Amino acid sequence: MNKPKYLCRSGKSLFVFKFTSKGSKGLVEKIIEYTATDSDNIYNLGFGDYDPLNDTMNDLTITDNGDSNKVLATVASTVYTFTDEYPSAMILFTGSTPARTRLYRMAITINLAEISQDFVIFGYSNDRNWEEFVVNKSYHAFLVTRRENEYTL
């Protein structure tokens, strides 16, 4: 995505990314983790504030640092990086709260034309089915895969 984003740090495997949010509340360490699921080639994307003392992620904290668009663009950039390394990967994500899931849906909607050039996006709907993403429809979770994979669910 061609949006301002933070520089991320990652190890060779690209399963963990860290960056620092800079805003009205100061410097806040963030972490993005890709975790394998029980399904082949499906990875859960986890994201939140990083606690270096405990080496843990908190995905319920509301940082309110005034840079949410830049933070979301940074998270999205790691999806590109991760799927460059693992092109058959499907990335599963949802918000830790309904409000965050709605925020992700709105971000997808705003950037859909750009995202759709490289990815196919699916939403898990209220009737418990995966479908290709529909603007203004509520979803419980999202799944993205590189367009060249063209999975159907």
C-alpha cells in the first residue's frame, strides 16, 4: 500500500515484526505476529502493543496515539512482506473487539481498490460462511491471499 508507514524490524523467518508508534502519547512499541493455524498455509495475524518486560503482546490496549492510519498501513505492509516470502499463505485476522473488527472492515473498504490489485479478500459473515469481501457488510473475520493463488472458500 502506498501510505505512510513505520519501519519494521523482523527476524529472518518474518513471523514477528516490531515497530515504534510515535504520536501524542509518546513512543509505543508495537508487535505483529504471524502464527500457523491447524489448517495448511493459513496463518493468524496478531497485532498489539509490545511489553518488552514480559515479552508479550496486548491486543486489547487502546493506545490512542493519533497515528492509527499509519499503524494500520504498517501492519498491512507486513502482509505484503510475509506473503512475498510465503506466497501460498492465507492470512486470517479479526479484531480483538467488535469495534476493532469494524475498524479493519472500514480500512479494507477505503483501500479496497489498491488491496485488490494484489490480494483476494474474504469475509466470514454472520451466516457462518466465507465469501469474497463485500463493501458495507459486517464480518467476524477476514482472510487474505495473494491474487495469483485465487483460492475459493
